[in-house]
Amino acid sequence: MPLGFPLPDLMTIVMLSFAICTTVCALAMEAAVIFTPAFLFVFPVLVTGWPMLHPAEAIGLSLGVEVFGYTSSVSGYWYREQVDFGIAAKLLAITIPIAIVARAVSFLVPSNVLLLAFGFMLAGLAGVLFQAHRHGGRSLTEVVPFGEYLHSPTVTKDYLPQTRLFGEEGRGFDLSNSDRGFVAVGGVMAGLVGIAIGEISQTVLSIRKRVPLKISTGTSALVLHVTIIAALLMTLALMRFAPGLAGHGFSIPLRALAVIAPTVVVGGQVGSYVNSRLSEETTLRVLMTAYFLVGTFVVVRVLFL
């Protein structure tokens, strides 16, 4: 039995992990959005010998998986010139310290409260995307001339094909106080339960700042990736120096991670490729649907199941 799993169950882990990773990377969603409930409720049913995980352990495993998957995915976005490092740096300056602090106190907050907040947040983001797409004036898919963007009060430069968006390390791109507030909330949620920073950064860039959707997706993936690495490092520090903080011995099932990690490396490349082939209209529709369905599932699961 490779890594303690029968071969049929090993193949089930690989196929499920590949499907989930391809989906989340194509949409710049956190792996924890789907992987955490899957680790808690789906894998134990379908995989013989799958460990029964505490939610904190499932989140830790999801963070580990996410690092591998988004390392691959972000490299794919970078290769296709869908990442603006200047914009990402401005967001990461907010999210990294907040995520580290939030992760340190995450075990002190009731998990149901966090999951409910996340579920309602996702449903709310689905509504924001829908309203912006339907009534937001300029379409997200519309290409705006460079000169018009250069003098725009909201976004001062435009993306030109085959160049880095906003160029010159993000100069000309500014965040308002409300933008910083939204991004900070994403950092808090990333630290607490490993979710929401991808969705929030994607919404801030594509809806509030009118960054072209393909560029906002790649840049959000980078912001998500680096923020989650910071949260994972704090998790590892807690495992090493405060393993009883959650009220029990905390560990990440490494044999499961050893199976999933190479799978999501491949899935990350496929996900970034799928994103590059989707139209912005299709990507937006799938994002709205995914946010609504996952948010509704989390709320129903917490309140009724």
C-alpha cells in the first residue's frame, strides 16, 4: 500500500485532488475553500484509512496543499504575463502581517463563527459580482483606451497586451482607504481559516479598480500564494512551539500531503492554462456561481447539519 493507502484509494485521492486544484487555480480561489470541507467530509467517506481530522488540522493540510498548487499555478500565470508584481506588492504589504497575527490567534475564535462569516462573505461577493456585471456601467470585458485610463480618477494606467499591467512596479496604481480595509479583511480571514484573500483581492482589483480580469486573476493568485505561505509558516511555528494551543496535539498528516502535493503541482499548471483559455465573461459567471454555491454550503452545513 503506497504511503499507507490501498491503490484504488490512492487513485481516488489523486483524481479528487487534481479536480479540486484545477478548479480553484483556474478561478484564483484558495485551495482551502474546497479542500478543507473535502478533507473533513468527503475524503473520510471515499478513502480507506483517511485520518479523521480536527478542523484546524484540515485547514493546516489545505494550506500545505495550497503552497504546492499555487507555486505551480502562479508560475503559469507569470509565464503568460498575467501577473503585475507592483500591484501585488502593495496588497501583500497589508495582507502578510495581518495574516500572521490572525493565524496566531486563530485557535481562540469559535470555528463556527468564522465559517458562518466566510459563508455569508462569499454569498455577498457573488452578489457584488452580479450587480457589477449587470449594472456597473462599463463592462469588465471592455477594453478601455490607454489615454482614457491614463486620466481616469480611479485607475490611472491601462494594461497593454504583452506588457506588465501598470508597469514600473505598480506606480500609478493607488488603493483608497476602503480598498485597504477590504484587503485587510482578506488578510484576517486568510490567517484565521485560510480563505477569502483570493476572493477579496480579485474583487478589489477587478470590480473596484477595474483591472482587466485576466490580470487581476493572476495577480490575485500571487497575493493569495504569498499570504498563505506566511500563514503556513505561522502554523508550523505553532506546531513546533505551541502544539496544545487548540486543546489537543496539532499535526498535519504528512503522508496525505505527500500524495496530494505532486498532484496539485500538475493541477496548478492546468488550472492556469484553463484560465488563460476562458473568456472574461465565462470566468465571471463561474466565479459568481462558485462563490454562491460554496458560501451557501458552508452556511447550511454550520446551521443545519
